[in-house]
Amino acid sequence: MSAITTHIDLGQELVAEMFDKVKGHSALAALCGSTPIPFNGIDVMTFSMDGEAELVGEGENKGPGEAAFEPVTIKPFKLVYQHRVTDEFIRMSDEKRLPYLQAFGDGFAKKIARGIDITAFHGVNPKTGSNADTLRPKCFDVLVDQTVTYAAATPDDNLEEAVAMIQAGDGDVTGIAMAPAFGAAMATVKVNGVVQYPEFRFGGKPVSFAGYGVDINNTVGFSSAPDKAIIGDFQNAFKWGYAANLPLEIIQYGDPDGQGDLKRKNQIVLRAEAYIGFGILDPDSFCRIVTA
């Protein structure tokens, strides 16, 4: 069977403006600032001092402490997005190429933003939805075992239970990542017929709630993931960052995507790559609200 290719025909009448249909952003980036990650990875030492200080009487022995050092290794992985266009593209003037290059670059940024969430929340390949062996053991769905069962009628009670669970372990809460369905459920909560959280109505996307940062994003429940919301200390107990964000590359030769020789098909490939790493420093500082 001959290779099947999808490409965009770019004629000489390429308009100066383009409508960007690409949607997406990162909930994690909204709730947690990024940190540069070296290419060879980094070990973040987590230090804990369990138990309390000991009162020692005159002549009594001092008991052992309960401090612990544990490393969390963050190694960058590569996310790539590429697409074929006709080779007429490279013969166009810069003025005609610029709108498409800008749209591709903006679209790539959004896809990478979604990729950060999908890999860190669920440990899967964003393109296929299949488990990524190297990332799955480090993701929220696997490491965060504190869960609350989602109740569509009382999502606010779910949040309160999740906060109490985290605080019971001396954890802190700085943010909430919600699936759109969870935000919609918040909009329907009423007491004596009065809507309690009007900021969520009509698809509203508040950036804060009850003093916590909030982001509503369909990456939370990506694919078949049971998550409706993830709450916890995103600012301190989670770390992510770029090792490199490579600019747009124009490939004119070879078969870089397995769809056939570029020269034979009169095509080129536009490719962009980013190297990203993440790590959950304290899983007990998070709780997932999930479907039963």
C-alpha cells in the first residue's frame, strides 16, 4: 500500500491573516511556575521531619529522630509536533510564509501546553492515549492515592473533603485543576433555590475560588481518565520545566515521518520540539476527585 499523506496546499494567494483553530493551555503552568531543567535531569531532595520535638528530662536518654531525605528524579522527555506541506512553501516570499509560520508556532505552543498536563496528570502519550512506560510511574494518577469519589450533585462537598484530607496530613492547598464537567457541576449547586457559585455558570472559568488558584481544563479528564478534579499544593509540591524549546525546523529531505520520500512527493515537513520534565515532590500534598 502506498503511503498516505496529509498535507496543506499552499498556493500563491496565501492570505495575510489566518484563523487559528488550535485550542489549549496548561493547567499545571497556570497553577505552578516553571523551573529550568538540565538535559541530564535533576534530583530534587525532599526533606521531611516527622514527629515532634522531644522533651528530655535530667539524666534521660534522647530518642531517635524521624527525619528523612528522599530524592525525586526529574528527567526531561521530548514532545514533538510535525506536519507536511507542499514544497511550494519554501519558494514563497517571507511575507507570504510568515502567517503560516506564526500560526504553526502558536499552535505548537498550545499542543505542548496540553502535552505537559496530559503526561504529568495521566502518564500517557498525548497523541495516542497509550501509557508511556517512563512517565506513567511518575504521574498524578499513579502516585496520588488520596482520592474522593465524585458526586455531581455536591461537588463543593467533594472539594471540602479533599482539602480536609490533605490538611489532615499537614499538607497545604494552593490550587485546583478542574475538568469542565466539574466546573459545570459547581454551577448547578443551589441552597434553597439560590445558586451558590455563579462564577461557574454559563461556562465560566474563574481563576480563583475560596482563596485557591483554579484552572478548568479538559486535560484533567483526558481520554478515559476518571479524574474530575485534582487539588493540592501545586506551588511547592510539584515541579516542572523546560530543558529546551526548539524553534520551528523546516525539513526538505528524507522521510522524517514515515510517510514517504519528501522529494518524491514534492513536500517538506515543519517540525517543532520541546524537552520537558516534571516531578511530584510530595504525593500526599494532593488529592484526586474521581468517578467511582
